[in-house]
Amino acid sequence: MAMIRSQAAKHASIVGAMKAITGTSNARASFARGRCVRGTYIPSDRADEVTTSQSFTRPSRVLARFSVDGNLKGSEMGNLVLRGFSFRLGGGDHRSDILTQSAPIHYARKVDQMVEFLNMRRPRASGGPDPVKMRAFSAAHPETRHQADYVAAHPLPPSFADTTYWAVHAFPATNANGERQFIKFKVAPVVGDAALPGGEVKATSSDALDDDLQKRIGASDIRFSLMALLGRPDDPVLDVTIRWPNEDSREAVRLGTIVITAIEPDETCDGSVFDPGNLADGIGYPPDEIFAARRAAYAISLARRG
Ligand code: HEM
């Protein structure tokens, strides 16, 4: 019982720290700036090689949200700030929520490490976080730099539509033959990733991203391939701060196409939460402890939204 209480306190403190860092009082604890959209999902004829989940093997409507992380009041370097893309596929009892971001790794391996990482970034009464403490923490735990290093080395294109997103964790997928393997979800723009050449960093504000989104949707639809990167038996499935060996070049199956067709009133997305724990049969929960913490944290954040 005491153990459950301490876990719950940890999850609440993660949400509290996220809100302190991003400056959100009654909005989402992270990825607070965003735009709700809708569209359709068209499965490929190979989806059932990977999973029996009807969320991925049947056509359906899609509710989705593009977002930008970072401090709500802070200055923006939009090409170096993580972007999010959350989507809900499937109907009835077969809905799944997949939350993805523009980096393939997370910044902490364990929940305790995440709590420490976030608490260190809380603004102090005297202003921002303590840079000396942050440097010492990074030096002692180099894996907590992996995400920031990745983001710095991969400036993003000035459009949500040209960005590639990952769901980060390793998900166990079961197909109709009962075969189970780990997969990673990758969402790739159909036109190809227009990532900026290394070193070129332009400031793209979240308003500019939003304008671009509205223009693109006004002119046509926006298409992404939903890919399953196929795991191998010795892949590290418990550590979300590292990628699988040769992850970019390994075998992948295109599960289907997500077609974003229209802007949806923000209230539609704000009324509920994209919850990583919503997964229909055929895709299981990732086994790492960070994923388990997420299932609790999103509900806490929803309850604290205004
Ligand atoms: C590991 C990879 C992760 C990815 C890809 C990810 C992605 C996202 C995205 C895209 C959103 C915005 C949801 C929306 O559009 O409504 C979000 C929100 C949020 N994330 Fe994560 N996240 C990750 C890890 C975590 C972890 C480890 C925690 C905490 C333990 C966490 C806590 C939250 C919370 C509290 C929200 C706000 C929920 C709400 O009020 O709607 N995230 N995340």
C-alpha cells in the first residue's frame, strides 16, 4: 500500500515538475501548444503480418493533434524544440492512441531519473534552473543527454507535415499466426522528410508552424506512412534512451497511411486525453518502466487541466 502511494506521489511530482518547467497552469503538462485535426487511416495489405489489432488493420477515422513542447512563455527556437503528433485510430472497442514525438529517444531511462531530471529544471526563485547542477547531473548520467544531443543534431523542417515522428518505446505486436515481436512505430511524411541540412537552424515559431498547417490543409491533405520497425530478439527493449542497432536501416512494414484532411475545433482534442494506455488487442504495453509511469501521468494531467 505504501509502495502504491509512493508511486502515485512520484507520478504526481512528474506532472507538477513538467508544469513548472513549461509554465502551464491549466493546460497540458507538456506539448501544450498544438492544433487538433482530423482525417482517415487507410491500412496497407501488410498490416496483418504484424498485428491483429483492428486499429491498424481496418480503415477508420482519425482524431489527431500536432503540438510543440517547451516553455509556454519562453523564447522559441522552433527548429530545435521537440514536436508531438498524437493520433487515435480505430472504432468502438478497437481504438488505440499513439503518441509520437520528433525524436526517437526519451531523456530518462528510469522513473527516478526522470523525476530528478525534471526537478533540476524547475525555475528557481532567482530565475532559471541552476546550470552548474544541470551540468553535473548530465556528466554523471550521460544517457540523459541523448535526446538533447539528437535534437541539436537534427534541426526540424519548418512544417509539421514534413516532420518525422517516433513513438519511442518497443511495443509487443501479435499477428494472426500468434507470432509476437517487438516493433517501434515511426510516422514518416509521404513526401519525404525535409530535414534541414546539419547546422542550418532557422527560428520557426509555433505560430508559423500553425499557419503552415492551416495553409497545407487548405490546399490539399497531409499524408504520413505509419511504419512498424521490426525488432530482433536481442534488441534493448527496456531502455528508452537508446535506439536499436541500425534502427534507421532495419526492416520495416508499412502498416498504413494517415491522411489528415481538416482542422478540428481544439475543444474536440481538449475534451479527453490521448492516452498511451489506450491500445486495442494485438498491440501490448511496452515493458519499460517509463511507459508504466506515463499511463498514470496523463490521467493526472487531464484532471488538472482547466
Ligand atoms: C517517451 C516518449 C514520450 C512521447 C513520444 C510523448 C508524447 C507526448 C505527446 C505527443 C503529448 C501531447 C498529447 C496531446 O497532443 O494531447 C504528450 C503529453 C503529455 N506527456 Fe508525454 N510523451 C512521452 C513521454 C512522457 C513521459 C515519460 C511522461 C510522464 C511520465 C509524459 C507525460 C505527459 C503528460 C502529463 C502530458 C500531458 C497530457 C495531457 O494533459 O493531455 N510523457 N506526450
